[in-house]
Amino acid sequence: MKFARHANKLQIGLLSSLMTMGCASAAPSDKEEILVNRNTTLNLIEALVKKGILDRESADAMIREAKAKAIADAKAELTEQDGKPSADPRADVPAVKGKSMHVAYVPNIVKDEIRKEVRAELREEVVKEVKAHARKEKWGVPAALPDWVNRFRLSGDFRVRFEDQLFADDNQAFSYYNWPVINEDGGITAAGENAVRNTTVDRQRYRIRLRLGLEAQIADHLKAGVRLATSNDRSPIAINQTLGQYGKQYEVALDRAFLQYDHVDSRGTDWFTVWAGRFANPWLSTDNLFDPDLSFEGFAGTFRLPIGPKAALAEDFFRSGPQYRQINMGVSTPNTAFLTVGAFPLQDIELESQDKWLWAAQGGFDWLFGTSTRVKAGIAYYDYKNIVAQPNALGSRRNDWTAPEFFTKGNSLAAIRSPANDPDGCAVDELVCLVGLASDFNIVDAMVSLDYGGFGANHVMLTANYSENIGFDRREIRRRTGDDIEPKTTAFQVRLDVGRPEIRKFGDWSTFIAYKYLERDSVLDAFTDSNFHLAGTDAKGWMAGMAYGLAKNTWANIRWLSADQIDSRSPPLGIDVLLVDLNARF
């Protein structure tokens, strides 16, 4: 409470009460009352100093000024009674023979006015404090609402996007087959005009994305979560709804459904987290490997070992939001070493004993230097099982299951079904009517992220990522398919972010620039970024963008992605993509 506003009025009361300091000739009873009043006033001032309402310097100054004023007033009154002026107002007050003088402690009108104003201001301060505590501790809510209501947390976000796809002038029409469509339709002839990709006609699209998540706290450290998301792409790496679908209803998918358990000991150390179901990306990774919209199905766990002093981070510090960053920061905590392991079924095969799986592990560390620099680094191994294409025997379709359930473009392909082994199912003039991945994928990935937050709320973050597919076996591919495919197995990305890690209010901003390089068989084209080069591998180029806060939890961002094919033996394929987004979260 600011007591300064009452200083003048309090000082008036003090002047009146401390006038007794200069009176030496009061009656014994009067002297006792004067001493009581004087000490009460001084004790009141001392109490105000102790409670922080008044500082010591101001208190001493008030006492000195009050004492001087009381002495001057007393002398003036005595002079008036004797009819003689005082020569020196600073001299001690002379005694008056046969007279006793009584001065009131504080006038009632002054006391009443001070009391009212102090009470009003104190009430305002107390009410503010009580309200703050009530909001924090949710006073009255547990008693007023059922217990289950307090165990649920609802969140969501909404995005409106303008997307402009621009194709290079030297691109050749009908130069790239659309193999996912050919696989789905059963051959090039059956796919018709959709059998080739658009590589020359620029496109503009308007899209929306709505995600609605609900988490329920089941027990201490155990929770369940679900998330719904719009999507008419039916893709694991894009949950957009393209506008212009009046002939159809919007589709809503169950994007996540999981259980999560955190093991926290009595000292508050979070030792490990495990998930089961369909959940968020648990890996420290970039969009070279995994698109930000990709959810993982299966089982995963992150185990953390403290390797330094426990770091006390501010709630907002080093927070990274997935809204505009194509970087997943994993689930580590500062000053720990971590190990993340996971097993993810990719496709359930009814007539085979071995389904398609992804087995993965990542080890690394998370270290906080002081209070402004954080480094994360990890090395991961991603082992894809049973995903290689196996050609059918003559007259058989037993190996059709080896075709990928979802893929995009870029990875080397091999025939599973063709006129040579399926003359009845494929047209004579078909090259092939069902394809799959020619190479196996066992990916070693290294990543490091340096986040410097020494500029207040703004950060500078440098990220580097390198991947190598050691599962590519040239001799095995030649033996199985008859094709001699040159190994193109390296991918990397370097990225610089400057600004707020997360846009929360008006005026927050962030900008980035990145260079990406993904050779043909470096990573699985099914899971890499869906926007760069319009998804897939065999692409290199630049990305740049900026985000700006428009209001609380509302922001706009713009990104420019420019990419070309890497393999010089492939037809030219240059694709630039402009993304302009309006985002809101709740």
C-alpha cells in the first residue's frame, strides 16, 4: 500500500501530538498523559517503518519536522498568553508559573479522515491479494464443481492458410509419375491423368486446420489424452482441410489417443516418462526426419539422469512452440542425460507373422549454462523393419503387402507387381502396377541445438542436423530388383532462429532462415516435411520466414520455401511454396 498520500494528514496529527515534547510545566497527570501520547505516536511510526509502509528516512524526517513545529506552536501559544513575543523560536519552551498546558494527541477529525482513507486503500490492496490467491489456489471451485471437472484440461488451436505453389519454368510436363495414386488405383492406365504429377501449373489453395485436445488426470503422474483434428488429405503428415469442398462434409480424425505416466520422486526429480497409444513426437529432431504434424503410434519412453545442479528455469524460458518452428525439442529437462526408446507398428499385415515396424533409440544430453544458454544434443538410430518391396512370384500377389501404406515421392522404388509376374492384373503396356521401397532404411541421426536467451524475451537459436541411411545396400538392391541404384543417402539441415520462442501477445516476433538437403534415399519420404518441395526427398534449398503477434494468443506468419531436385539424372523439378498463416490458440 502506498502510504505517501496520507503523509500530510498524518503529519498534521503528529504535529499536534508531539507538541507535548516542548512542554515542561504540565501537571503530573497531564505529564503522564503527554508521555503516553508521545510514546504512542512514536511507536506507531516505528510500526509503520517495520511493516514497510514508511521508510526510515521519511519517518525520521517527519519526527524532526513535527517536533520543531510542536515547539514553535507551543511557544507561540505561551507568548500569546503572556503578551510577550519570543525572541528565539528554536529555544526551549519556558515554563509558565501557575499554569498547566494540555495539548490533544491527534484531533478527532484528522484521526477519522486518516482512518477512513487508510481503511479504503488497505481494503483495495487486500482484495487484490485475496483475488490473486483465490485464482491461483482455485478457492471454492473444488467445493462447487464435481471432482472430475478439475481433472480435465481442454486446449486447441486454429489456423487459416493461404498456400501458393509455384513451379519453375524449366520443369517438364508429365515427367514424374504419381506412384501413390498408381498403387491405389492399380496401375498407370487405371489412374489415368492422375498417374502423373503436376510439375508446371501453379496452384493457389486456401486451407484450415483445427485441433482440439483434451487431457484427463487419472491419478498422480498418470494422464490420458485425446486430440481431434481436421483433415481431408488423409495423410499422417498433413492435417489440413482444403477449402472448396461444398460437395463434402469436413472430415475430423482422431489424431491422438494415449496414456502417459511420469515417474517423479519425493524430491521432485522427473526420472522417466512413458507413453502408449498415439502421441506426440518424443524425439529431438527436425522436419528433415519427421513432419511437425506427425503423431507416433506405439510405445515410447524417455529416461532422464541428472548430471548437474538442478536448474531453476522460469516458466516461459526456453519454451519452443510448434506453431512456426519445424523443430521438435524432445522431452528432456535441463542438466540431464536422456535416453529415449520406442517401438512403433507401421502396418498390420493379416497374413504375415512379421508386421512393419519402426524401432528407435536416442541418447543425448540437455545442459543449461548459467541462466541464458541451453544446449541440447542427441544421436539417434531409426531402424525400419519389413518395409522393403518384394516382387511377387509369377501368378501370385502374396507380396502385395510389401507396398507402403503411405509414401510421397523421392525414395528409390522397385516393382512388386508388373506384366512380367501378373499378366492378368497389369495391362501389357504397363511398366508396373504396384511398387514399393527399393532400399531398407536404418538411419543414424545426429542433432545439436544451441539456444541463447541473453536478450531478454528474445532468443537466438542455432540448430544443425545430419542423417545417414546406413541401411542402403547396393548389391542387395541389384540382386532383388535387377536395378543398379547409386547410393544417395545423406541429409542435413542448418537453421537459425531469432526472436521469441513462442508468440503469445501483440508485438512478439520471430524470424528464421534454414538450408535443407535431402538426398533420394537419406530418410523415409513418407514422414519428412510435407511443405518443402511439396513433400518427399531428392530436394535441396532454402527456407525463410517470420511470425508476428497480433493479439493475445493470435499471430500471423509467413514462410517462403524454395527447393530443387538434387539428382542431376532426374528431370528438373523446382518448386517454390509461399505459406501465409493466421493462427490462434486457446
